[in-house]
Amino acid sequence: MRPSTIWAAALAIAVAVIGCGGGGGPNGPFDDRAAAQSPHGTVPPESKAWSHDGRWYVQQRDDLCLAVYAADGQYLFTLEGSRNDLTYWNDLKGLAVSPDDQRIVAVFHTITDGKNVNWLYYYWATNRTRAADGARRLMERLNRPGFYHYIAWKPSAGGSEILLSSDPRAVQERHAPPAEDRRQEFIDHCGVNLPWLDYGSDVGRDPAGGPPKGFAAQRQRLRADLTYLAAKGVKLVRVFVFGDLRTGMDFHPVANWPTGLDPYAMADFRALVEECQQAGLRLVPVLLDYQIADGVGGAPGAAEGEHPNLIWDSSATTNLCEALQPLVDAFADDPTVYAWDIINEPERITGVTDNDLLNFMIHMRVWMRGRRCTVGHSEVGMLDAWRLGEDVYTFCDRGAAYDTPAPNIGWRPVLIGLSPPVDVARKLAAAYRNGYEGILFWSLNDGDFRPNADAYSAWVGGP
């Protein structure tokens, strides 16, 4: 709720988390390219507060909202709630960027009950904490007395502090910004790839023709695995759903396109969601795997799972989407689902042209529009190559990408969706430091997470 105003508008300090850097001006606390001041009533519309690395700036738009722009002037996003019930322009008193380029502070002024009042609005606005519409959301709001035209955000012995004054020659108030809690937010997006109980057989009928052995039939085993992960402090689990499509869907016997889910698929997926809920875990369901078209046969006695026509035939792609639709719709609003992973490592698909693969990915992404989705890319370099506009960018890190800053692709969160569970504590610390959404290790049932689970638990602090 915005502060009520009697005479004019609002004074707010709005903080939004977005990027990385540090700096200051040589001629006093308020002479700083990373800040914009209001010596003559209000911050001039053309004034900008720049990030210290020079990659972006914040500025007031004509509609009185604060917006962030790339260095070349490209609009990036607005700050949620930065427009108050303003009656005239004499409202915005200052803008400043935090020393680490992670937040923005904007000062507005109001006169309430005949007194000058400063309202401090704080926002988290990292890639991890943006609102659904892309705005950087409200974190905290405080009321401060005074009348200020100058602001700066400077390093301090305790981290950083906000300087406020009506006189550029002297600091009149020092204010500590809210403590950051990004570590817990990072931990909430860390975990493990399950990734399956039995690859390709967890959702749908037994591909070998035997009794059902999907998640619903193996609830006890699934529950034991998820309970174990939760006890180790895991918060997010990535699980393969249809794999190479050897089961889970019915196919036209001649055209080889999906005609719908098989009779067991919905119950198996529901069992997975319910068991994740019970264990207190969030879920990244991986709908498909690159093995739908990798030219390699499946398990002995099982169908190959090879369906390259789903990629090169757009009509078959449409059939695939229609077959998946009931399952995705049934759980579209379930908070247990963190994001839908359309396909794991599509770059490893063979036997189709690059153009066919790109068209397939675009088709699937458009179909998923309106739902939080991602793609499990095979390496970090593929994120920028595809540019599919995922809500979360996910990649497999078999190298050391965690040791480098998370790439900035449209200011979206970047999740390391697969990493070998070696040097677990060092990887967690590095991925956190470098701004990743989280990191998921490979894996519980197809890798070496168990011997390293205690190291994971120690770093995240347990369940």
C-alpha cells in the first residue's frame, strides 16, 4: 500500500536488485556518476544514475515511473510501485546505485500533516526476484523525517550505507539499507536431479509390456528418495517425465505422431507432484529428453523411443503439444512446479537440420507461453545462441561455468541445471557469489550425489 499524501507526493527510497559493480565521485559524497541529485527542486528528467560498470542506468520516465535502461538506451524494466499518487513534478529528489550495482535507491518527498516526510521504498530486483510482469518488486518501506535533495550509496565498514542531505557539502543522515538475504534465496533454488527411478518408465505404462512401474506404482521408493533429499537440505529437484517417449503417450501406428497420453501418465505425474509437496520440495519437470531423436535405440525389449518426425514435421509437433496439454494444464497453477523444462539438452539431437530443430524449439516455446518455462541447454554458450526467451535460463555445467559470472540474458534468472557433485561446497559458494539462480547436482539415481550429500547439507545448513 502506498503512503497517503496530503499536499504533494511521496518521498521513497526504492531499492531494486539487478546487476554488479562499485565506485564514487572525487569531489564529495554526492558528486557521483552513480547518483542523480535535485539541487533545484526535483531531479531533472534527463538525469541518470549509472551502474558502476557502465552497463545500465536508471531514470524517471514521463509517466513518473522509474525505469532501467541498457547503456544503449534499450528499455529493460520498471520498478514496481515507483509511481505514487503524484500531483506535480516536484517529487523525485534523488537516485543512486549501490556500490555493488545490485540495487537502486530513489528518493521521493511528501508533506504529510504539515511535516516533511521521507518514504524509503526498498526492492529486491535481482534476476531471481522479479515480479511476473518483469517489474522489480517491493521489499520494504520505511518512513524517515527530513527534507533531502542529495543522496549517495557508499561502501562502509559494515557493508554499505545511504547518505542523505539537503546540503551537498555535508552528510545529514546515514541510513543502513536492509540486510540482504540472497543466500537463502539462492539455497531455495539449489538441489539435485533425481532424475528418474527408471529412465523412460516413470510416467506411463511399462514399455516392455509388464505391470505398471511408474511413479504411482512405486510411491514408496519415490517417497524414500525425496524424503532423503529433503533431509539433506535440498529445495529443488529436477525430474525427467517422458524421457525419450518410449512410454507415456499413445502414437498413431502409421504416422508416428502422438494421439494423447496413455492411461497411466496422468496418475504417475500426479504422484510425483504430490510426493514433492509432501517432502517440501519444488519441482522442475523435464518433459522431453534429447533421446527422442539421437539415433540410439532404447533398452532391450523396449521401444526405441526415436521420434525425429516430431521435430522436422510441424504438424507432428502440434500433435505433441496437444498430447501434453492436459497434463500441463492440470498442474499449470501448482506452486510445487518451479518451471517446466521443455526438453533436456536439445543440442544433442541428431538426424534433423539445425533449422528444423530451431523451428521445433520455437514452436514448443510459443506453446508454453504464459507458463514459467525453461530449456535444459547442453552448455552455457547455448543460452545466448538460442535466445528463446525462457523465463529461466538453464544449462548443464560439466566444466567450470559456476566460477564465472552468470550471463545476463534479458535480465532473466540463470540456473545451473546439471553439475557433477564434486567440490560441492566450493561450487555452491562460487555459483552464489557469481549470481546464479541456483545449482542442481547430478544426480541421486544416476550419479554420485549420495557420497557428497553431507557436504551439500553442511553448506546449505540442513533441511
